[in-house]
Amino acid sequence: MSDSTTDGGCGTDPRGPFPGDGTRAVRAGLPESVKHEPTLPGPVFAAHFHLPGDPTGPYTYGRDENPTWTLLEQAIGELEAPGQDGAETLVFASGMAAISSVLFSQLRAGDTVVLPDDGYQALPLVRTQLEAYGVEVRTAPTGGDAQLDVLDGARLLWIETPSNPGLDVCDVRRLAEAAHARGALVAVDNTLATPLGQRPLELGADFAVASGTKQLTGHGDILLGYVVGRDAEAMAAVRRWRKIVGAIPGPMEAWLAHRSIATLQLRVDRQNATALTLAQALRERPEVTGLRYPGLPDDPSHRVASQQMRRFGCVVSFTLPTRARADRFLDALRLVDAATSFGGVRSTAERRGRWGGDAVPEGFIRFSVGAEDPADLVADVLHALDETAA
């Protein structure tokens, strides 16, 4: 893994010779400077635009384009695909809107798609809908590159790495090469890693897809999704799907997302460093089993993760002996919100089994590390473990 304060030699921002992640995040998507204008223009609230004569130009109707989306899409593209002039970015109303746009725009009845069987809990719902449309769905675990075994004849391979919530990692380069050799497209859910953790397009993927609801925006106050792709025809189909279903973000959400990206590197580095500190502390607790964090040298995913990730994420997962112990532990935490989702500046944790959609033990905890002082957060977690030991 490269130094956390640089982009690891992965390319130069097309806007200037500044490869650092912090510089890239702060400057991403900003328009050219105009005297007396704000450096980041405010949200454009418009359902329609003045359009005399023939309907030409970039902005015609609010379901198709919006100037606030344009700047945000430029910003995300500069993070996910720096230096890749042919890459296109589209923003959506949520992460699931982005995921659906790729799956339903690229697949037809009779096609086969390969999904992870340990991914985001909404994927089984997607599978049901795909099968209702006549698409064959195959699944395999993320770990061990097991999806390789079911690739033959597939139209699309969907990768989620690290997986949510189990934090397994697969070799994106290896899977992408194998999929392309079989004529399949490759999409990578990059939500947990963020573009500062890994860049799927540089690893060979055709699409990078993510929920911007999580660490990308980091404040737990907006829903957002995005797709970045480098094939013009495939992205035209994604854009058409967005238009048909109207899965568009509001201008205020888009503006808030763009504003939040400026602090992405600061938040990510703080949260990732604290996540490693917390994982190291949890490793010493006898009641904790199944501890996973790709940044731990002895984690099963560390070797592969260190080859393709520049940061390992803000999520730590582990299991406590029983459901009751897990619930008591969560109740005893003082600095951690009991909430779903992850990636926010305030730490959150939950017992994932309460949703019923993840194949995890009853005492399984998904812990999202926030931006609190590391010593305070670790002390709170250890105190909660001690208090609930009886």
C-alpha cells in the first residue's frame, strides 16, 4: 500500500500537476475562477431551462441534466479516474439507484450475471427482480476469488470488495482479466473503499459504482449514488436508464455532496487510522471472535488488499458470543450511535443480524469508525466490553 497522503503514483489530475489525494479532493470539480463568483457555485434549482428554438445545448430539462450535477460528476470522476479522459461519471439519487442502473441497463432476458453471495443485503432483492426478467443469476463468495468458478457464459460480473459486512477482499485485476477473456463486463462496488482506497477502473473494471451516502460524503445526511465507466456505449445505456426511471439526485443533495468531498482525504485518513487502532485493541479481547479488518497484517484479506488498496476503510467487523451480549455492548457505548449505514464522521455500530438479510452470527457487529479522538473511541469500546462481560 502506498503512503496514505499521496496517490501512490497512480496518475496526475488532468486539471494540474498535483497528484496528492488531499489536493485532488479539495480542488475536485471546481469551475474556472470568475471574478466575483463563488468558488463553488450554489445549487441550481430548475425543472426546466430557457430553450428557444431547437433543443440543443447541455441543459434542457431537469430530469436530464443539471449544472450542479455536472460539477459533482466532474469531482467524482477526478477521484475515481484521474487522467482517464474517456471516463464518464453519472450521479444518482441513491447507491441502489446507481447499482440498478448498471444491472438493468446492461442485462437482457437470457443473459447471465455473477453476483457475490456475501454482498450488500439488498442484492437478494435485485436477484429476485433480475430472475423475474429472465436473467440467470449465479453467486459465489467474495473471498478466494470464488466468482472465477462461475464466470463461463456470463454477460456481467459484479464484484463487491471489500464485501459488506464481512470485509472479504478479492483480486480485482485477476477477476477482471478472466471476465474480459470470457466476454463479460465487470462492475465493482467501491462504496466501502472509496476512490481514495482503490480505483476499480485502474484495476481493469468497466464500471466503478458506489453509494455516495457513505464515506464519500461522510455526514449521514444525504442519499447519493454514482457510476463511473469508460465505455461510451455502455455509459449511454446507463444514462438512458437514469432518464427512464428518473433516479436523479436533487440539486441540494448534489451540492452538499460536492462540498463534503473537499474534506474526504482528511476524514478518510483519520477514520482509517482509528479503525486499525480499534482492530488492534479488539484483537486482545478474548470474547471477540471473527475479527476482520483488511489493514491487520494477519487478516485473511490483507495480502490481496495491500496489493490493490491504498487505504483499508473505516469498517471493522467482529462477533460477540451471543445476541444478548452484542445488544448489551451496543447499549453501553457512549460515543457510538446505534445506527445502520457506515462511513460517517460519527461512529456507528449495529448488530447486523437484526435485519435478517446477512448470513452472519447473531452476535456479529459491524462497526463504522468515525472521526472521534482515537483514544476516546477505543476507551469507550473497551469500557462497553468490560461493563457487559458479566
